[in-house]
Amino acid sequence: MNQHTRFNLPICLAVEDDAFFHSDEIVSRYIPDIIGQKTIIVSEQFLIDLYKEKITDISRDFGNAEIIAMNDASFDEAVSIAKKVCIEDVKVIIGIGGGRVLDTAKYAAHISKAVYICMPTSLSNDSLASPFSVLETEGSARKTIACKIPTAIIVDTDMIANAPIGQTMSGIGDTIAKHTALFDWKLSASKTSGKVDDFAYALSRMSYDSVYHCDEKNMKSRVFIRILSRALVMGGLAMEIAGSSRPCSGSEHLFAHAIEEYYKDIRISHGLAVAMGSIPACIFQGQSPDGMINFFHTYGLDFNPKSYGITEDMFADMWEKAHTVRQGRITILSGMEHDKAQLSEIYNRMVES
Ligand SMILES: [Zn+2]
């Protein structure tokens, strides 16, 4: 069977000003039969308090949908929401929040076979439309689990403009990381029987290009928010089409996973961790990181390891660990022996610039 018979696309992708205030109109434009179906809203308590007016409005528009504050972004939480959905004959789940909420709601919808409407409150990473959820499995250990992509994605540009700027920077980092991820994907295909899906490659490359070559430098402008939200969604769809995370995740993500798994005390967002990983990954791949460094400066992304309490020794250890966090994934790191002097030079360059 051709692998292309196996992907789904969202029915609706709306990126509009004040979209949350007329989400029911947007949804009814695309999927009219959803209106009137039993719906629940999944969010987090602090967001429910912060965006009381908008979330209450959405609930009213969807037949006084019950609003659920999830406890954590865990597998068990997703299962318990799915159980409620199945038992109470809920047909639609609306996820309103950042990556944690969206991943949990997406997975709950996947296992309960409910329609999933994704409404991000920030643009922190490309899990928006990806066919994966990152969930806590035991304690804080997290696993990336395959699932169905959203049926509808509604981005409220006012909401994103008011989100903390660090979240938007994280979304930028996750988008720029596609540069090194795509290099690693091609490299892997050249060394194995695996293939690069040209269309998924092109989508991910365009996602990267649209942000990297964007003339609008104001992260709170509507133009920039529209470009970034579509770039993140296209990254998710590239993964859906490829049937893997390869179009968006390479050695720079292995570095970020090494931090998440072995250095839990380091507080850094996913997107900034992969941005930080992209600079050394570029150098390992024999590409110049200069353009990327300039780009990060333009948008104020802080890739200095010291800002996050990462010492030179920790940095070297993170790259060692990056080799083993996802066994079987071929990247520029595969079979590579790190040269201490080179890592030290890269570290100091990142600290100084
Ligand atoms: Zn990512």
C-alpha cells in the first residue's frame, strides 16, 4: 500500500483575530454537524482563571460544554478524560491551552475517538498539529506516543499576542530546528533503506523558510503570529505525512531530550533547548551556524548555555547522552566521537555570542 493513503489532514485551520469569541461560527463553517453535539473543554485551572471570559464564551457556544481543569499532562490523565468521554457520550473535545493541555486533550480524543478541536493559548512548539502526544508515563518520565491529529485548529491571534513572549520564542526555536532535523533525515536515508518523503520534506522546509526569512521581526504583530502558527501546523502535518517525527526532529532534538531526561533541574523550554542544540548540530553537520546565530539574536532567543545553568562539563555530557536517548535514530551523532576541544570551543562561542 502507498504510505500516502494513510494520513489525515485537519478539516479546519483558522488563524484569525479574536477567533475564540466566534469559534462556534468557525467550526460550523467547516463541520456544521458538530454544533449541538455533547462537548467538553479541557484546560488548566490557571488558564481557566486567566481567560475566564473567553473560555466561558466558548463553553456557551458549544451547548454549555463542561470545563475540565486537568491535573497533569500524564497518560493516566488522558485515559481518565477519555473514560469520561466514552461513558458520558461526549462527542467533541476542545483543548484550550499550551503544549501540556493540547497533548493531553489530543490523546484523550484519540483513544475515545472523539472529534478534537485544538485551540492554543500560546505557540510554544509544533505539537499543535503533530501526530504525537508527549505524556508523563511514570512520575515525570515522559514518552512520545503516536495519536491522531486534530480535526480543527483555531488560532486566536490576540490570544497569542498576549501570551508570554518566551512561549513564542520557544515556538520559533522549534521551527528553526527543522534546518538540522532535515539534514539528519536525508543523512539517515542515505545510510539505510529508509526514504525521505519529498512532500513532507518540502512542507517542513517551507515551515522553516517562512519564519527564517520572515521580514516581520515584531513577534507580537499579527503578521508574525499568522506566519509562525501556520509554520508550526505545517511542521505537524509534515510529521503526519512522513509517518514519523523525522521532518522536525534530528540531533538537536536528541540534545533537548538528553536535557529533559538527565538534567531535570535545568529549566528551559523545549523550543529553546532545541534552538540551543541546533547550533552545535549545524557545526557537526559541516554547516555554518552564523545565519542561525544572527537569526536568534534578531528575535532575542537566548542560546547561551550559562543562562540556564549549563556548565561546560554538563554541555559535553549532554551531547554524550544525546547519542543514547533514542536508540536506532540515525543522525549526524551516530558513530561520531565527540572531540572535547571542539565541544569546548562551541560552548565558549555560544557563551560569548
Ligand atoms: Zn520539537
